[in-house]
Amino acid sequence: MSLEGDAIDRARSAIPGGLETYEDILDWLQNSDFGQAPDDILEGIAEDEAVEPIAEAEPTTPTQIGFDRIPTGPEGDTELTPQADRYQAARDAKFTQLGDTQVWRGADGVIIGSRENVVIFERPDGAIVGRNINTGTERVITE
Amino acid sequence: MSQTLLAKGITSAVDAGGKRAHVLFVDYDESKIFDVDTVANELAGVSMISRSSPGSYHLINTTVRSKVRTESLMYMLGNDNNHNRIGYDRNRWTLRLGPKGFEGGDIYKNSPEPLAVYVNDTDREQSEAHLRLIQSAAKRAGLFRPRLEAFNLLASSLEVEQYGTITDEAK
């Protein structure tokens, strides 16, 4: 159940006064001062000229959270656990993990998910394919 | 202990040439991130997924749509119909961006954690204010940040809400 839904309206306004950048707005939103009185939330909108331009960044490499948690066997041990094998298969294919979730994403935007010992990925021709990482067999899920 | 909480968030509302329109806020409870990711990958424009609590996710998409179109999309894509219905009645949907806490200051739930930002080319208008906020959140979280000039921007402002809600146990 969310939010917010059955919320009692407490205050509604535009951007609180004194907040000039979107960083400021985020700070205010994420501030835990729950006692702030609605009266303190002033009318006022972050005018374009008051907003600091946000430097445009080149696309960054997705964070590789989780890689350091890949279990590794003793040197020379090729019998990785299925879970380790799944992570390794994704890493070999240059996929990165979405947060600490079970979703992996490739640099070109394809999706990869995992179910048990199966990784799911999108081939260049658009087909969604599941691959059993234990047996190597593949099954086309959707063309 | 009181079961009343306070939280802060933003609303979906934008002013499109004097007419009220919305960006898309979808709320997923007890969901799989794979399903939310799939949706975000399909939506036109810029989207961001955040995890509001374990198994619960927020999806923001900055493409500007009419109220009716927004609501129909929410019913197709989301699973929290209470969120959908109340937002429709209030003519604004709200998503939390800060922590939930008790009035004395104790935290009940931390701020939603941004997980990923998605970009799909489109000629449709994107709410500049919501997009800039996503940029800031993405910068803070070390995520990919979309380029503003790649989109047809609708000059807009943010509505911020501080509102009351209740604990999960009380729902």
C-alpha cells in the first residue's frame, strides 16, 4: 500500500521560499524536519534564472554494485555455484546490475533478468531469449 | 505510539498552456523490479525508478499527458489503485521523495532510493521541472543523467507537498 493515497492533506504549495536550485529542493524534500509548519512553506517558484544550470554529463557507466559480492571459488575451481555462474555470465556479457536487484542491463539498453538458473536477454534481432546457464540451452520467449 | 506520519513529496501537476496536465507517477507495491524495469524501458521520454521500501517502487515519467490519459496509463501499468483513484479525485498524484517520519522527528521510512534513469527518444513534451529534479537525483545517486537539449521541454514548476499519512501497520 502506498502513500500517500489516504493521506490527510497537510500543506500544499509551490517550492518553499529560499530554495533556488533543484539540489536545494531535493535537500528540503529529503530533510527529516517533519515538524516544519505549513506556514513556513512559502509560495514561490524556482524561476529559470534562479536555477543553477546543471552540467550535462556524458552517459556514465552504470554502477557495478554487486560485482564485489560475486562469490568466487578457489583458484582453478571451475565448479562455480549456480548463482555465481549467473553473475559471471552476466558480467562476461558486459551487463551491469540495477542497484542490488536481480535485473541486469547492457550498455546498449537491453534488458536481462534472471529466474533461478535462467538469464533472460534481448538479442539484437529483438527476440527475448532465456538461457539456462547450467546447460547452455536457449529458448526463444518472444520473437 | 502515534500511527500518524509526515512526509514530503512532489505532485504530478504541470501547467500546459493554461490547462492542467500531468507527468506520470506510478506506484508499485509488492512488485518485482524486473516488471517495473520493463515498463520504464517502454515509456516515451525520461523515466526514473526508485525503491520506496523493499518490494515497493516508484516510477516517474516526465512526458506530459492529459489527466485522462495519465489515469488510464496508471491503471494499465501500476497496481496500487488507491494511489490512482485518490490522485484522480485530487487532480494531482503525489509521490514521496523524502523520508516518512513521526512529528517528533523519528524516521519511519527512509527516502526512496533512485535505482535507474531511462531515456527513450520522443517529440512529446517533457516537464522541465520534473526532468531537472530527476537530473539532480540522478547526479546525487551516481546514475545516468539525461541531456535536456535532447527533448522538447515544457517550462514548468514543481508543486511540493508536505502531508500526513499513516503507518503500514495502521493501513
